[in-house]
Amino acid sequence: MKIKKEFIFLVLLFLFTLFFRLHYTLSFNEFSSDTAYFHLTNIENLVQDKEILSYNPLSYGGRFLVYSWMFHVIFAILTLGSKFLLKAIPEVFLSTLVFFVYLIAYEITKDKLSSFFSALLSAFIPIFLTETMNVISVYSLILPLLFLSFYLILKLNSSKYCYILIITVFLLSFIHPSSFIFVLTLIFYFFLMSGGALSSTRLEKEAALFSVLLMILVQFVIYKNLFLDKGLNIVWTNVPFTVLSDFFKQPTVFDFVLGFGVLPYIFGLLGLYLGLVKYKTKGAYLFGALSLVILSLLALRFISINLGLMFLGLALSVVASIGIKSIFGYISNLRLSHFKPIFVLIFLILFVSLSFVPSVLAVKNLKDIPEYKINDLYYLRGHSQIGSVVLGNIYEGHIISYFATRKNVADTNFLNAPNPVKRLGDIDQIYSQWSTALALELIRANSIDIIYLSNDTLDRYNITDLKYVNDECFVKDGRFYFVTC
């Protein structure tokens, strides 16, 4: 059987994308995000103790956890807790997105060249790479499953696709609450379809309705106690306002262009316009709905700007196929089709200069957890009492718990956390406070035994040292201050 050349090109693109991601990811000894060590703790607990971690004695001094555990179960089975595999396997999953983007783009345009270019653009979105490389992220599963679900929605002309969709949605529901983006996209999609020139089949409506109800039911079962206790506040996952302002700011046009590059922005907007206004394709309606959902969630600060830009970049990469196909069609109409290879070459040059090079520059700025910090925390493990409470900045909580195996005051897992707003305010005060008496009052209120003054903390609070450490209640040891009274 003759292998189609587009399949060969697509496999080569997958392998190149995977090599690119692995090249940078495996060059680091540790992960790049503090949150990765929350996932690592849960995965290692599953491997070693064969049970889901429902109570963490180190987070916030000890607290019950509420989270979707399916992601940790899957990765515990696939990796057996191996750090190498926890770095490599997510890159494999994320690289498979080129296949799903190609299939969706081809379903929309029925054009192989423009679909391949869409897959190429989706693989090298700067914000997508920086947010998903060298981390343990739920989006390594969410994104492939989500785009598979979108493809199945467009293929719902047969019951076999319906069954696969139900299984995919079921998995999505158990992985992370952000999968609810799929539900909102379906709602917006059918809303747009109802006012347009297209109509939905009965199978599409039934499958979509079942998917929506299934996801809502699963999310309610997992988070029912939090829904009943906190209501809609669960949407912000109990995040303190100061953290909200850091991660949930309103994006600018500059953020969009810098986040996912010039080409997805230009061709994506062109494709979205042509798909919605001129061609009126279901794919354009679907990814137009996804774009509207993301923009709405960004405006309401329900998702972070980086997450929003990542989804928008991928969505625009898909509909960019419509714009690219239209441009090549226009060239053919001008009887310049014999110059098509030249225009393909021009597009590739634009891709290298406007997408690939910015992606390389973006990932070169990636850093893992500094070696000095890990050495500090290992030192602390051997020079402090078990059960000690260690204060670090909010983005060091998980690594304090993982490497030092000591209790943190707070970390970035705010869901169901005890008084995170007050704790974060206390942390800010302790690091920036002038008064010894007030600092000691806050230290005792949070049962803090050790204060960690890392370089990141010094930069974050614009200080060179604690301003009250001349008091006899503090003993300095390297970057640590041990509280003695």
C-alpha cells in the first residue's frame, strides 16, 4: 500500500516538534514551575502508597485536598513516578496536537496544503511552548483530548464518532475543571448556528446535549461540597486578589501578537472572518465559538491571560487554514498557479522568521528551579525538626514541601485552602514589615518556625534582608532565619 505523502510530512512535523520540545525540556535537571511539584507529590504518592492523596500534611500546615485525580492516576500508570518519563511523555502528548489540528483544518477546508500549514503554525506558538514545556501540566492531556473532541463534533455524521466523543468527554471531565471550556464552546457553537445559515442534525444536538450534561454532572460530583459551600466563588478557585491581578489581567493587542505570533494572528483573523461571513462552515462556527468563550473568560477573569492566549493561539491556528487556502485560491485565479512553489517558499520563510524564531527565543528564556534553592531546601531537611513550618514566597510553597519535606505557610493550590487571602497578606507583611513586634505577632499567628529568604523573594519584595532581624528572636543560617522565641 502506497503511503500518502501528506501523511509522511505530518509524521515528520510531529517528530520535529517532539525533538524540539524534548531538546529543551531534557536539558533541565528540574521542572520550571512550582506547581509541577504539587503534581509530582500526588503522582509519587500513588506509585508508592497506591492511594489518592486526599490529605496533605505539609500544604498550608496540613489541609484536605479537593481536585480531579484522573490526571495523576494516568501519569502514575504511564511513568511509575520516573522524572524522566514525567518530562518526556507530556511532550509526546502535546506534539500529537499537530495531527488533530491537521484533521480539523482538513475537515474545514478539504485542502491538504493549508491544513499542513495550520498544523505547522500550531506547533510553534510561543505562549503555548513556554506554558507547557518542562512542566507537569494537566494541559498535556486536556489539549489533545479537547481538540479530538472538536474533531469528533465536526464528524458527527455517524454513530461511531458519537461513541468516541462520549468516551473522550468522560475522560476530559475527570482531568481538570478547565475542560468546562468544551461545554461553553458547544453552547456558544449551537447559539451561533441557530442564527446562521447552517443547521444541526439530530445526532449532533443529542451528542452535544449529552456531553454537556455529562461534564456538568461529573464536575458537580467532584466539587459538590465546594459548590455548596462557596457557590460561584469556586470559579476563581479561592485565589487571593493580589494573585488574580498578576495572572488575570486584561490582555492587550501587544499581548496577543507577542503571545501567539504574527502569522496565526493575521491568517487566523482572516480565516475566521471568511469562515463566518463568506463560507459559513461549521468548523469556523465551532472555533469562532471557542474564541468567543476564551475572550469572555479573559474579560471576566475566569482564566489567566497565559492560558487564554494559549487557547486563542491554537484556535486561530486552526481557522488560519481558511485564510491560507483563500490566498492560494486567489493566486490561482490570477493565473499564477505555476508560481505556487514560490509562494509556498515565501510562507515557509515567514513562518521561520515570525513563528519559529520567536518560539526559540521564548523557550531559551525558560529556567528550571535554581540549583541553589534545591540545595538550600535539602540542607533544611537535615537541619530542622520534622513538622517545622517554613515561610517562603507564595510560589515556593510546593517546592518547600517537596524538597525540604517541611510544612509551608501557603502555596498556589488555593482550592479549599484555609484562609489563603489572609495568609498571603501575612506573608507580604512579614517580608516587608519594619516592626519586630508586628512581625513576631504574624509569625506566631501562622506558627512559623523558619523564614526562607531566597533571591526570588528578595526581588519580589524589593528588599536586601529582613528589616527586623537584629532582634534576639532570630538566628540566621545561610538564607534561613530560625525563629527562637
